[in-house]
Amino acid sequence: MPWGRVRLLESGCSAPTFLDREFGYQAPAAQLRWLRAAVYLAAFVLPLGLLPGLLATEQAAFAVLAVPGMPGGLLVERWLFFAGARHTANLFYGRQRC
């Protein structure tokens, strides 16, 4: 149970500020679902799926396909984490979410 609600005392500027643009980002839900699926495929399913082929044949082609996918998927996962975060700056500038 929250103790009270944050109240905006001063809006600061008439135009959006840096904090509004950086911490107030809202991605569409369909885009977030698609990106989550891409993260799981690129960071986990693809490397784990290529691992048996790499171990059986020892061909570098399997590693060449798997290695870029994992960090790429993890970078997208980090972006998703920050895109969905509840930043304190949003509360200060008037957005209330529980």
C-alpha cells in the first residue's frame, strides 16, 4: 500500500525534456512481444540448436552462426529491460503507476 501520491509542483519546461524522452519511453505491446520472441530465438534456441552439430562435426560454420546471435539477443533483452522499467523520473513528472 503506497503511503501517498507524488504530486507535480513544477513542470519545468513547456517542451519535453531529456528525462521525458529517455525515461518515458513506451513501446507498443505487439512490438515488445515480437522482440521477446526474437531474444529467446537468437540468444538461446539458435545457439543450443547449433551446439549438437558443432560437437558432432567440429565445423566452424556452426559457431559462426551461433556466436553473433547470442550477444545480439542479449543486447535486445537489455533494451527490453530498460524500455519496460518503472523509473522514478516518471513519478516526478506526473505519471502514476502502481
